[in-house]
Amino acid sequence: MKKSSNRRKVAALMVTLAMMTSLLAGCSGKETTSDSNSSNLPSQTPAAQNGQQNEVSSTESTEITYPLQTDETLTIALGYESQISASYENFGDTPYAKALQEKTGVKLEFQVFADSNALNLMFASGELPDIILWGATGYQGGAQKAIDDGIIYPLNDLIDTNSPDLVKTLNTDKDYLKGSMTANGDYIGFPFIKGDLMLRSTSGLIIRDDWVKELGIEIPQTAEDFYQMLKLFKEKKGATVPFSTTSFWVDQLLDSGLITSAFGLPKATSYQKDGKVQFGFAQPEFKAALEYLNKLYTEGLLDPNYSTLDNDTMNANMMNGQSGVTVGALNGGIGNFIRTMKDKGKFSVAGISSLVANSGDKPMAGYYEFPITGLFATISPSCKNKELAAQFLNYAYTEEGSLLNNFGIEGESYTMVDNKPVFTDMITNNPEGLTMQLALAPYARSWSSGWFVQDVEYLKQYAALPQQQAALQAWSNHDGSKFVIPPVSINTDDASEYATIMSDINTYVDEMITKYIMGVEPLSTFDTDYIPTLNNMNINRAVEILQAALDEFNSRQ
């Protein structure tokens, strides 16, 4: 049986702790917030009442000048990142962390947890650091349950006075505001925000476009064109596994709409249509998508080892000519291929849009993330100086804090050119041969995540190759934002029931998808066995619970 996938964790929304991946922020120079006129005491008025306010109140916002004048130390827990550990034994030794402490005036003690199990143990111990960077909306029962369980201290009595720049940021977009609250109107924490559509669509289908040109065919748009291209790759280019991918990326094919759009299905996991929750893997269109993948598999076009394949082998297949199609991201996929093969003869790749039913159609969906990702820096109830923590975290949303998070340290990782931050050669053409990701990792957070607004200008330089820019355009050419379910808050009373139902369904669906694609189970049983089994597993009740959560989210003004 295939291991439970990321797709199903996303589908369940609130079932398990989401593993967080990031760190912190700071910058150069003295920074003063623009909203001002009160003291440094926290506001005693909640910023929202039951989620019905369309703005965070800012009547008591205060001026905050950085660096802060304090001798106190804050403790921060964050997740392990190999990109940091490759060069630094302690995250606090990175240029980024040093700049953060210097420019905010706050001394920091970092704690790194290895994975979600370690995070769970921390929660169970009751010994919490002042600040935790984690996937708070992935807590079982949601962020409200984490508040009720004493893991998160809501920002309501802190936000106006101590976090004016966060207030300004949340008020710029209703989705930022709604996505940062619980159903009870509690502010969860300091969010990681993807500030542009392109930042939310950074993965997709990748093809050998040099082969396409040699064969005299067009870049495929429809599922049929894609199928015919794979056949030509096999017959004319000698590709032994024309379409090489892993089980994770097969999930993305289904869940992001890369394949399913061609069959009238936005995605295989949960989505909304006109405000109504649907589970894609229970729709009749899902059967058509599975039939298509089964055809590719049966005809030797889809890698027969996809369920056990790793990324290194998948990438090697593309570069050694065994494959002509894969699924990947901007840098780990397209960037990696181009950099590795630049001196090894004719080799070219291109990102293409999600497949459609008819040429010229706009794809229903593609890889897409909601702007509020569910990752927050949250303040713990045990934090002794919550006002200081809120002021410190607020820095990331200032102009200078944004520069550090997105570009790093001026004069080292970037310089200002015509009033715009531009990465230095140390980042873009590292003298030690480091990839751009590894070169940037010690200096900024834009390559990964954190608590700040990710700037699309970073991406335009980080993924500056013409092929990457073209892929961004292709991968963001879809209507996925219409169908995505935001980070809703499932009612605490329903959370356990929902988690139990979806855990069982996810396991079953994962198993059946693999069996259907590989032909172990005939697709004739989709209607006679598969759908009835889902119904018996109470999928309709899960839809009902998620619908209530979506209705509540949409009711927030």
C-alpha cells in the first residue's frame, strides 16, 4: 500500500499537525512604524467580535521604533531545514538571525525541532517557548482548538498597540484578514502570506520542448495531444519511460488539476464550486482521470515504478533521455535541469499549463495555494512578555523587515539598483558553486517561508531564467483560485469526528488510486464498489462538516 500522501493531508485540512518549515525576520537601519498615537500598553479591546469586523481596529496603534530597547531574551521554536544545517550548526549563527537580533534589538534563543512528532512532544510536555513557527491551522481541531488547549495565545489584546504593521497588512486584503482568524474571531498569529498569484502557482508539468520541436509537433494543450506526444517520445525518441514521476507528483497531477482539468474536475481532493464543498475523488469525472492515467500506465507511457520512484531517479530519467515529461517546481525542476545540462549538448525543457478538454480552453485549475498558507508564528500563553513578542514579530511586516525576509542583507545578498533590491553575484552566481537556494538560505526567508509577505520580485530574480519565467506564466494560467478551499476552522465539536472519517477515507482512497492506475483493480468497480464504500465511510458527513466551516469562513466580513 502506498503511504498516506500530502494530498490527503491537505484534503483533510485539520486532521494532522502540518509540518512547518521556517524561520524569522529582521533588517538594516532604524525602522519606525507609520501607524501611531498611543502608549506601549496593549489594547484591551478585541480586534474583532466573532469574526464580523471587516478590518482590524487600529485606533490605538502606537509608534514602534526599532531597535527595541530591551535586555530580555525571547525563545523561538522552528523546524529543521537541511539548507541551513548544511553550513551552520546553529540557526542563530546565520547572517539572517544575527541581523534580526541586531535590528530588532531583541536577543533570541533558537530551538529547532526535527519533525511534527517532535513538535507534538513539545506540546505534550507543556514546556513551550515564547514563539513557535508552525502550521497552526493543521492542528487537530484547528487553530481555535490550539488556543483552547493552551498552545496559542490569541493576539486580540495585543495586535492594535503592538503590531501596527501587521494590522496594516491584514487590512489590505480580506483573505489575509479572514485567513488569520478563527471562527470565534481570535487572531491566530503572524502569518506567512504569498503576496502574488505567481507565488501561489510554482509547480507544474515539465516537458522536453527540444524533442517537441524536433518532432514538429505543438506544445500539448489537451489530454489527447499529451497522450500522442508521449507515444512519439517513446517511438521516435527512444524514451523508455516517457512520463517519469513519483507518487507525490502523481498526487499533484490529480489534486492540483494538472490532469483532472481535462476531464471537467478542478482537483481530486476537496474543492468548492459556487460555495458548495465537493470531494473530487468521489466525483464521476475522477473516474475519467483515473482511466486516462491507467491508459498511460498500461501502454508503458507512465513510469511503471512511479509508486516507489524517488526524485533523484525521476530527474535523472529526464536528463539521460529516458523520459520527456515530468512534474516539478521552478528551481528543483526546471532550474535544476537547465543548470545541470547547460554544457551537455542540446537539451531544453518547458513548463506547460494544465491539460484541457479542448484547445484554447483555460484550465480549470493548476497548482495553487491560498495566500494565507496556514503557517503562523504564534505566541505561547507561557510567554512572560507577550507585548515584546508581538512588537518583535511585527517587524517582519515593516518595509525593512520585508526587505530582509525577501532579499536578505543589503551589501551582502542584495544591493539597491534604481530603488529596487537586486540580488548580488554571491547569490545568483555563487563563487563556491552553491545553488541559488543554498546561497540565499542563510540570508533570507523568501526561498522557503516564515512570517512575512512574500514578494513576487524575489521570485522574478530567483527564477530568472527565461524558461522559468515562461513556466510561471504557463503554470499560473488557470482558474484554481475559484475552487480552492481557504484555511477554514472546523467547529471544535466536529473536529474529532471529521478527523476520524477522513483518516479512514484517505487511506482507502490512496490505496484504490494506486490499484486503479496500475490496473490491479478494474475501473468497472469504481461505481459498484468504490463509491458505495466511500458513502459507507460517511463521506457525506465529512462534506457536511467542511461545508459548515466554509460557510462560516465566507460569512466573515
